[in-house]
Amino acid sequence: MLLGPISIIIGYLLGSIPTAYIMGKSRKGIDIREVDTRNMGAGSTFRQVGLWEGAVVALVDIGKGAAAILVAQAVGVSQPFVLAAGFAAILGHSFPFSIGFRGGQGVATIMGIFLVLAPEVMLVILGLMGVALLLTRHIFTMTCITAPFLPLLIWLFDKSAMFLFYSLVIIAFVVFRNRHRLKEFRLVANKNKR
């Protein structure tokens, strides 16, 4: 009975590993949350610390989401608890207890979750992200463009109402968390029109 709640706690703790913060402090002596877009993620790390460091942050953050799901599956909890453990990892990334609950968007962590839950869908999304990034040269805009494809592809590939609802909840959470940054998407869109 306790395995479900324990898997959720483990998911949160995994998500709470502040990869970008640790990388920024150790490599440049900066708080990544106080520079660039003030987001604790791989994009800010790429721009403010370095390409290698950003790649490491991206891989670890993807790994946090994947690990949360894999651990929950390994202990044999029911699917709702598996999904809750994944969402807990997103919450951990967004609100890490070890650095004052100020974290990042959680996009890489979400990618890790769906790489385990729906690998074919995530591979298509990664391809779309690559194209969007090439066209826009802007990570946040890339995320905005590709996010709506996640529930659509989940329905096309898996026909899972549970995964579809789960993806919509996650997208709604990320949009709400980053509502103040939506103007960045408009600015880039306007720039590309010129």
C-alpha cells in the first residue's frame, strides 16, 4: 500500500536534483536563475555556461523524468501512481526543495517521462523540436510550437485516453508556470515576419 506514495516521493526527489543550478555554480560561479531568462534549465545553461555543460544538464534532466517512471514501474505500482510519480518529478524540477523551491520549466524532464511511456511519440516530438529550433533559433518558441503535437500524437499512436489526459494536464501546468514568458513567443514570431 505504501509503494504508491513512496514512488511519488522518489519521483519528486529525483526531479528536485537542481542540475542547471549545480552546473552554473560549479563551472561559472553563477546562479542560473538570476541570469538569462531566469529559468533553471538546459537552455540557459547552454547560453550562460557552455555547450558541453548544457548538454549534460539536458541529459540529466531527461534522465530524472525517465527514472521517476522506471522506478515506479519497477516497484509494480498501478498506472495512476506511475503517472503521478512522473508528475512529481516535474514538480520537483519546478519547485526543488534544496534551493528554495525556485526551479525550471521541466521540459527536459517531461521528455524523459514520455520517452518511457510513449517512446515512438517522443521520437517524433524530438524530430519536430529539431525542425522548430532550426527555424526559430529560440528554445522557448520551439517548445510552444511542438507542445500541442504531444497529445495529438499520443492519441494517434497509443489511443490511450489516460495518457492523452495526462499530457494535457502537463501542458496546462507548463503553460501556467510560464505564462509570463508567452510574450517571448510573440516577439520571435513578429521578428520572423520582418
